[in-house]
Amino acid sequence: MEIMAYNPPRFSEERLAQVRKIVGQFPEGRQKSALIRVLHMAQEDFGGHLTAEVMDYVADLLAISPIEVYEVATFYTMFNLKPVGKYMLEVCHTGPCMLRGADKTIAYLQQKLGIKVNETTEDGFFTLKSAECLGACGYAPMMQCGEHYYENLTEEKIDALVDAWQKQPVPPKAWEKID
Amino acid sequence: MSRKILLEHAHVAGIQGYEIYRKMGGYRSVEKALKSLTPEEVVDEVKRSGLRGRGGAGFPTGMKWSFLAKPEGVPRYLLCNADESEPGTFKDRYLMEKIPHLLVEGMITSSYALGVQTAYIYIRGEYKWIVKILEKAIAEAYLHGWLGRKILGTDFSLDLYVAPGGGAYICGEETALIESLEGKRGNPRIKPPFPAVKGLWQSPTVVNNVETLAAVPVIVNEGGDAYAAVGVGRSTGTKLISACGNLNKPGVYEIEMGLPVEEFIFSDEYCGGIPGGKRFKACVPGGSSVPILPADLMLKNAKGEDRVMTYESLSDGGFLTGTMLGSGGFIVFDEDQCIVRNTYTYARFYHHESCGQCSPCREGTGWMEKVLHRIEHGHGHDHDLDLLVDISKKIEGNTICPLGDAAAWPVAAAIRHFREEFEWHVRHPQEAQARNYGLGRLEIYYGAVGV
Ligand SMILES: Cc1cc2nc3c(=O)[nH]c(=O)nc-3n(C[C@H](O)[C@H](O)[C@H](O)COP(=O)(O)O)c2cc1C
Ligand code: SF4
Ligand code: FES
């Protein structure tokens, strides 16, 4: 926290231009409508989760009060309020996916990663989560990681994906990315 | 009865891009509407087409449009509902991925009909790659003069934007969607006032599903009567069905309304039957919110007539022996599937997704999840079944938005049709744990249908 306090989050110039563009999609005085999209960007840029400081920064940017940002960040499931691993794997466990073996997929990932659902591996690479229907029911079992859906999962597919991710360089800490 | 209207060109190579889409006849409806029809005439065609909302409720689209308030000097908005979060439903995603310009075209023509100058596509936040697909299509449409100022040299101007959500099923409910688009929590509003009078930023607003808006171009091109000639009775046109569960060929199918359910599940043209030669046990044909039916009642109604894919045929028998077409999320269960476990996952879903504003929904969904959890895990009691029915009755009709009903109906229907299976779970906790499925009505309905 001390480090963060002297090094407040700031979007890059490119990001700020994107924020301005999104704000411009709404009528004068309705800039709050840009909030959800800007929070997605902030989560992407500032280490995969939203700290109070990041939320305050977003409030400032959009000229709304911090509480309006907290209200939204705590309502929607895609916003992480606690740190997560570099790769957050979310396996759908709603009825239609269960019909096609989502429970076995979750069990396999737990065993492979050595963690339970809602836990993060010690090296900070993987967080495993279960999710409610992601709109891929016909291609179950499935999981989401970042911007991608991985569908019709088998143990072999999971092995290939996890092994490839594991070979990536160590993830940068959130504050290291900040100017 | 394979009939493709929306997806006719979905498999043409390059149809995602503007050039090919235009070459295949894209954007003709905008030309026709702007050059030769008044907005009222477009609304009339949509009325004549009999098109009903494809988001789940099946409300006539033309009638909904005619309710839009038109006070002088107040902007109106058109919102496309691409929140698509109802378990079993993945059809809007397919349409937007395969043929994004069709939605863009539908929104332009619809905006013209409604006198709208700004429209938004509200899409669930998880569909990040589709945001990119849509924004690319929209940029192409601007570039070629289908969006922006004075479209085709007329006085009609339109801006269209994509707005992603943050992950919340409730934002599919239209007033929650509006709240979310205003940058707030997705808490449904108390109605009235309805969005048609006070919607986005308190201005008159129409909310329509992706598939509904994508049907508008063909209606304008071919005429409402031609569209109404497809289908059966008051279920006109085609419907996208997203088929999932235990099927050989799950996926998205465009069907003509009136297709027999049996043909849809078993013929090779569609889902190709159930894997491993297993028997057909049950079906939820319209997304998780609609009542589950056992195989016998799914294939034939209580009078013994074949069930077909229409709003009317699927709801024949009301909630006692019928179900609903809903969103077209068609979920099939084979003989090994456990109705108790399935019902538990639905209850967990609705509890997770309740916005928490009304106590019957917030508390009731929590209780249903808890009670179903204990039955599923071998700690249930006989009286739990009546308790579940009692909770579902106390939620139903007592909430601000229909999520409460959507949570209550599946539980009540599962107990109505599979009570023996729930009782078996309660009375044979160990066996139920080991096999994870009940016996219930299996013998009864396999005897009756012979599938
Ligand atoms: C809890 C809840 C969730 C809903 N989710 C969706 C959805 O994801 N997509 C959708 O189009 N309609 C959804 N609806 C229905 C919408 O409220 C609305 O009726 C629909 O978007 C109207 O469009 P239509 O007339 O074209 O069907 C939902 C309704 C409720 C109550
Ligand atoms: S019924 Fe449920 S989801 Fe709908 S407003 Fe009430 S608490 Fe929220
Ligand atoms: S139930 Fe898993 S994606 Fe829909």
C-alpha cells in the first residue's frame, strides 16, 4: 500500500484517449455511463483487480463520487476486488454444462493445479473459479480465461493449455507496470 | 422444415465483412425504408409480420413499438439486448459472431421506424471478442454511409455504439439493462413507468433482443405478410434454437416455427439424437426459467397430439403439463441425468444472480438453494419437497421483476414432474450419492412413449 500511495495509478495516454472516446458515446453529462467499460480497462491495466485507489482514480477521471464506483464494482461478477493469478480460469458449472461433465473438468483442474476452486497457486500463475452460465452451453465443458473461451474441453486440451501458460515469463506485479 | 431466413448467408465465406455482406443483398432494407417507406409504414410491416420478441417473453414487436411515447423535443433510444445469460441460451452470440452486419442493419432500419437517433447494443461483458466484431462492423457501416449524419442523403441520422456489461444475468431484464447502461448497479426498476415512456435517462426507450432486431431487415425487404406466411398461426417466422445437453449435435439451429419436437431432437438434420443410444429423459426447451418436462410430455401434449416448436404448442397444458418456448435455449437430458442435481444448479444460479432488492427473491432463492443442496448431498427430509413448493409459491408474483418467477418455476416444475426422484434422493441418500441419479418416473414414461 505504501508504494501505491506514492505511485498512484495512471492510464497511459493511449488509454486516456480511449476513455475520452467512450465518454463521447454518451450525451453531455452522462459520462457515468462509461463506468463499466473504464473499470474493465482499469482492471486490465492495473494488475487484474480493482483496489480502492484504482477505483478512486476512475471516479476522478469520470468526475463522479468514489461511492458510485464502489457500488458498481461490487455488483458485477467480472470485477475482482482481491488479487487473482495471472491466468484466471473460470469453469462454467451451471446445469447445461454439468450435463456434459463440467464437474469432472473442475475436479481435473483442481488436481492438476493443486488448488481448490477460489484459490490461487503459490506462484501466482493460476486462479481457479467456477462461474455461472457463460453462453457456451452447447460447447460444454468450457472455461473462460481472459478474453477467450475454451470449449469442448478434454483432459488433453486442458493439459496443453495449462502447460503452455506455465511456460510464460513470470507475471509483472501490478505496481511495476505503473509509470 | 429447414428454413433459413436469418442465417441464410451465415456460412458464406467473408460474410463478417462489409463487402461480402453487401454483395449478398445486405443493407437493402435501409435503402428501401429510407427511400420509399415512412416510419409508420415500417412499423406497420412489423405489425403485419406477427414478429414476437425473441428475448423470451414473446411479446408482439410491432405492438411494443407502437407504445413508444413521442413527446416533442425529447430524444428516444433503441437498445439491443445482447446480455444473453439465461442458462441454455447461446443463439445471440452465434448470430453476432457469424453475421454481425445483420444486427447493425436491423438496428438502423428499426431506429428509422422509431425515430431514434442514438442506439446502443448492450452486450454481456464476457463476450469481449464479440464487442470487437460488432465495433468493426459498425465502423464499416459508418464508412459506407449507413450510419452517421444524413444517411443516404435523407434527414435521418443515427449513431450506434456497443456497451459491454460487467457480468450479471439480471441486466438482461430491460429496466436493469437501462440502469446498467446508465453506469449503475443492475437493479430493476419498479414499473410503471415503462421504458416506452421513461427509459434510458428518463427518455422513451425500446429494448429488443438481438434476434428480434435481426428479423427486421427481411420483414422490410419481403413484406410483413410474406414473413407471416412462414410458421404456424401466431408463431410466425423462424426461431433460433440453441440446443445443448445430451445431444449428438448440440449447436444453434434456425427452424421454421411448427417443426415437431421429436424431429428436432432425433433427426440427423438437427440434433441427431442422444449420444450412446441412451434414452430421452427430460427437456427444458426455452432456457432454464421455463418448466422442465419429462420426455413423454415433451414429445406429445396431454391430449396425445405431437408437440411442435411454437409458442402455443409448447405452452399447451399451462404449467401443469406444458412449458414455454422462452429464449429457445433447448436443454436435453439423457436417462443418466439427475433432476435433483440439475434443479440445485438452477437454484444456485438464481440465488447468485438475484439483485437482492426484494426479500422474497433474495431470501427465497437462498433458501431454495440451501434446501436443494441438502437433498442433493444426502441430508434431505421428506417435508423438504413441500417446503420447496411453498417457497416457490411465496416468491412467485411477489417481486419487482420476473427473475423471482424465473427462479420459482423451474423448482416447482421439477418437483411436479419428478417428485418420485426427489423422494428417492431423500430416502436413499447413500445410493443417490453413489449413482447421482434417481429412478423417478423412468419406467412410467418409457412405457408410455417407447423411445
Ligand atoms: C431476469 C431476466 C433476464 C432476461 N435476460 C434477457 C436476455 O439475456 N436477453 C434478452 O433478449 N432478453 C432478456 N430478458 C427479457 C427482457 O426483459 C426483454 O423482455 C427483452 O429484451 C425484450 O426484447 P424482445 O421483445 O425483442 O424479446 C430477460 C428478462 C428477465 C426478467
Ligand atoms: S425479483 Fe429478484 S432480481 Fe428482480 S428485482 Fe427483485 S430481488 Fe432483484
Ligand atoms: S451452462 Fe455453461 S455455458 Fe451455459
